[in-house]
Amino acid sequence: MDNQVIHQNRIRQIFFLLIIVFLGILLFLELYTFLPALLGAVTLYIVMRKWMFYLTEKRKWKNSFVNLLFHKTRRTLEFANSSSHS
């Protein structure tokens, strides 16, 4: 009979795990629309990481100037791509 009884602690653990899984699924469903932006940001970080390090550490440029340069370059490329598709 002792093997068939589920202890109170085990029930609490299972209930807590179910709540965590439910909240994880809910969070994923609500933030699903932001997933492409997150992937784009990660991609830009990976692509520009080497140049950012080179300009700030080797050439001793200020971070704010390098960020501004990258931002303007990205906006120029977006404008060029959008005008070529029209």
C-alpha cells in the first residue's frame, strides 16, 4: 500500500513544474511576434562584433561614434535596398 501513495511533496513538485511549463508556453506565445527582431539583432551583433572591437580597441575610437557610424551605415543600406525593390 505504501508504494501506491503519492507523497504531498511530490504532488507539490509536479504542480510547480506544470506551472513553470505553462508560464513558459504563455511567455513564448506572447513574445512570438518579437522573435524576428531578436534574431535580427543577434545577427547584426555577430556580423559587426569584429569591426566594433577593431575600431574601439585597436583604433581607440569612442563607442558612441562607432555606434553612430554603424547605425547610419545600416540605415543607408536599408534605404538602398528598399529603393532598388521599388
